[in-house]
Amino acid sequence: MNFIFQNRPELLSSINFTLAPSLGAYSAVVVIGAILLAAVVVWALLYSIKNHRVLNPGILLGLFSVAWLPLFLHFVFVNAGHVRDGLFLLGRPYSEQVRWRFCQIDAVQNLAGSLCGLPLFIEKVKEYVPPQASIALAKGPLNMYVEYYLADAYILDTPADRADYFIVYHSGEPLAYAQDGTLYRNPGVDFSISSSQESLGKFSIDAQLDSQRLIFKRQK
Amino acid sequence: MTFFAPIFYILSVLVPGLALMRWFDSKNTLLLWTGAYGLGTALITGELFLYFLILRLSFSPALYLVIGLQTVIAAWLLYKKPLLRVKAKIAPWGAAEIALAVIIGGCMVFAALNAFTKPPVGFDSLSFWSLRTKVLIQQGSVDFHPDHQFYLGAYNHRAYPWHSSLAEYWMRILGGGEISVNLISLGYYCALALALFCALKSFLTRRNSLALTAFFVSMPLIFYHAFNGYSDLVLAYYVVMSAVYLMKRELSSVYIALSALFIAWGFFVKNEGIIYILAWIGTMVASEVIRRSHFSIKEWIRIISCLLLPLLPWILFRFFLGLSFHDLPPARGWHPEVLPQVLKTLYAYDNWNVWWWIFSSVIIVRLSVLLRSQRAWPLIMFCVLVFGMILGMYMTSENYVYALDHTALSRTLIPVTALSILVMGYCLGAIEKKNISENV
């Protein structure tokens, strides 16, 4: 019965599917479900042969409840833990609730602080970049989140070579920042000229939290 | 979030919703109140759609006035012509029933606690459902310039329907904070549970109805969707409400009209709603041809109007703006590799506890009973058509990638799972009836 008390942390994918706890080497859903299916079929056959009647729905539902119970207890255990952990957030500000949830998921999914650090980075952007400025983002897996939190304060549809600010947040995009302040997309190896290289113009570094989180400001 | 926002929201949704439901069904039942939540929300989002997307107007405080006035008029109509009281003798609750009610209530309390403490962080929620709300609040209108980033409110999925975003918008401009979108999902979760319970009670004992409802509300994926700002559970609500009234079709053609209204609204909730509409039309045509029913012209007009009225504005809007169903470049093909993933999501993942094993076992041992039940077959036909079309969509189109990477497959099956609860109820009800008749 250890599987009932297996923790099931919240992941970003939890909205799409829920993995089952394992029972030995197998999914608990498969093990319990297969036993149930076999039991119902065998019982129904024996019962109807003996009594010339069909199974009582009450009895069937009782049987189903027994099969339901282990995973239901697991569900209660997991969710009681989630509720207990987050209960202190009741009535707390939205920003605090978001930060806590991001950090919980980040810790479980080993996202190296990229999700957890997002609210702080958004605060930094709002501190350094004036409202209604145009911002372009370096391509990155978390851009959707950055855009959501900046959407109400900035113009986000300006191309990078014309935007007032260029933001890098855990981006996988190859970029190079030359000594003269020119920012390049897709640079060649060791700054050699590359055919796909694209100059975005001259920028100064407005704020740098680390190498993954930077705010560039276009030089006038 | 202000304390009053959810109260104003519920009032503005429920009172006009009740007045609308009163047109179709005047008996004051739990099902009527459940339907009122969905119809009332649909009314508000429909009006906001007309205002922002058809008339292309900007926000005006007159919106409060109009919707407030609508609520007052609806309340006055209900006062002048109240709902009919239904005198029902309620039998005392047994220990098992109380335990099951506690489980259902407990799940709802758990969901509510999550709803109040966990802002949505899911991809779909932040990349368009809630983003569109946020942009609409900030800009005060919908952007209709195709070359702008916020064309039709978001960066992507511009062809996605507006129901959830506009419901959130209404909650937000009433004073609800960003987390308030969770309360809309929570409302649908509770309403869906009530709808299932009401429907099940018409062919099962109260205890057995509670048991099946408890199964449903405690399914992990269903529960998780009660507080994450997605639209799959919302679609499930409209599909189930439609199925519930479809099952009552023999009582009155008015119920068919109501069923049409709910199923049509599904297309304004999610694009998949079109699958349910096609299945509904197929089921209705087959059912009425077999029954050789003869509706009057007036009845036909009512049914067709209820189907087209919610559909046409959205279909025409999509048509004139050239909005496609395809998120990915269209690609026809044959993808049998989807099938193992479907089996996995139904029988190996913990999305539904062991529900699909339970369902399969009952279908195996009692398929003949189910097929002989004349009342049940339209529902079964509806479910089979829906499941077949969903499977077909994944196996023959570019959408197969969403099944293989499991980013959408399980969620798409939420309405099907809700429908399967009704099928199971029918099946067990038919068995119950058979036992009774044999004892007599």
C-alpha cells in the first residue's frame, strides 16, 4: 500500500495528463484496473448462470468503490499535501502566489531557477524600462511567460532591430555582444563573419542579473 | 480581488440565466439552476463578443449599466412569474449517502482552496485564454490589425473561441484579480457535478447517483481543471447539459431546443465543439427518423433557431476574418501510432483513476442490456460518434502530434469522460430496472 503515499508533485504538464503511481514495476491504474475487470467478468458470468439474473448495480458500485479507493486515497494524500503547502497564500497578493507556484514547479522540474526567478526579473524590467517602451525578446522557451507579464505595460511587437529594449531571459538563441556595443544574432564562431549573422544595432547593458537575464537598451 | 466581484459575477450570470431557462423549463429544479449558470455565462460572453468583436467598440462604463439593467429586468421577470415549485418528498439520507456527499463536498472545498491560492500557470491559459483578457483590459478594445502582435487579442491561436476569455474579462472588470479566472472554472466544475447528479438521479437511486458523481469529481485530471483557467472542463459542461436534455427529448421538443442551445455554445468555448455539434446533429437526425416523430413547423423553427443562434455569429466572424481550424500547417495522413497513446491515456495514466476500466467492465458484461434500452441508444450513438471523430481527428490530421506528446489528448477526452458517466448511469439503471421487472 506504499503507492498510496507516493508524492505526486505538480508539474507544468499536470494540466495535460496525470501519471499514475507505480505499483512495483507497473502503473497502479493498470494493476488495479485489470484485476477489477477480471473480477467483474468472472463474477458476472458465475452469478448470472447461478441466479439467472444480472448483477445488482448497488453491488457493482460497491465493487467499483473498492477498486476506486486506493487511487482515491492517493489523490487525497497528494492534494491534502498541496493544499496544506499553499494554505498560507490564502488572501496573499497575487504576485506572491505566482512566485510561490512558479518556485514549487521549478524546484520539482529542475528548471535551474528559470521559472522561479521570473517574477523577480519582471520586477527588474518594470524598474528599468519605462512604460510603453518597445521591447523585443531573444527567443527562449519561457518567452510566453515573460510576454504575459509584460503585455499590459509594453509594446512587444516591434522587431528586434528597431525595439528600444532587447531582453534576454534564459534564451537559447545564439547572440553576440561586440565591444562597440553592437548586438548580433546568429554570430559566426569567434565573431567571424557569418552569412546568417544579423546586426540588431548598438545597445548598452541596462541591467544584468546574470548571463541568462539581461536587459539591453538601444543607444541613441 | 475584491470580495464583491464574485458575488456580482454570480448574480449577473445566474439571474438572467434563470430567466432564460424559465422559457424552456419552468420547474424549479436543481438542474434548472445548474443550466442557468451556463446559459447566464453564455449570455454575458455572447453580449461582450457582440460588443467588442462584432461591433468593434471600445470599453465603456455603459457595459456595467446594460448588464446591470439586464440583471434587474431578469429579476423582475422572475418575480412576476416565479418558477414553479416542485413538491418532492426527500427521503432521509443514509450513512453511505452522507459519506458520498462528504467526498463530493470535500473535493469541491479542496478545489476552492486551490482556486484561491494558485494562479494559473499553464501554457494555454497564459498564452491566450487569460492573455486576451489582459490585453483587452489594457487596450480597452480588440486589435483588428492583422500585422499587429495583439491582432485578435493574442500572439497565437487567434481562431480560438472567446467564451472563457470574455467570462474572465467580465469577472475582472467587476473587480476580480488575476486569480479570479479560477473561480469561473470552479463554478463550471461544481455545475458539471450537479448536472451529472441530476441526470443520474432520473434513472438511478440517489446513493448510486452520488457514487458516480463522486467518481467523477475525484478524477485527478477533472479536479485539476477545476482551478487552472483552461476551457476543456467548460466544454464538458455544455456537452453534458446538452446530453442531459437530449435524453429528455421524449418529454418535450422544448428540451431538444435547449439541448441544441447548449451544444451550439460548445463551439464558442473550444474549437473541438464542432465535433460535438456534428455528432449531435447525426444523433438527432437518426433518432427522429427512427422515431418517425412529426414536429410542427413551430417546433422545427425553435430547434433550428436554438442551434443556429449561438453558432452563426462565431461562424460568420471566423469566415469573414479567414480564421482557420489549423494550429499547425494542415497535413492529411494516417497515424495509427496514436492508438497506443489513446489506450495509455485511458487505461494507464491516473487521469481518471480506474474509471475506464470500470466502464469497460460494465460494457463487456452488460452490452446487450444497454443496446436493448431504447432510451439509451441516442446517448450511446452520440458518445460513439464523438469518440470516433476525436480519434479520427488525431489519426488523420496534423493534430496527431498533440496525441503523441500528450499535450492535448487527455484534455480532449474530458467531455467524453463526463458523457461516459451518463452512459454508465443508463447502463446500471437498465440493470436495476431489469432486476425489478424480473422480481415482479
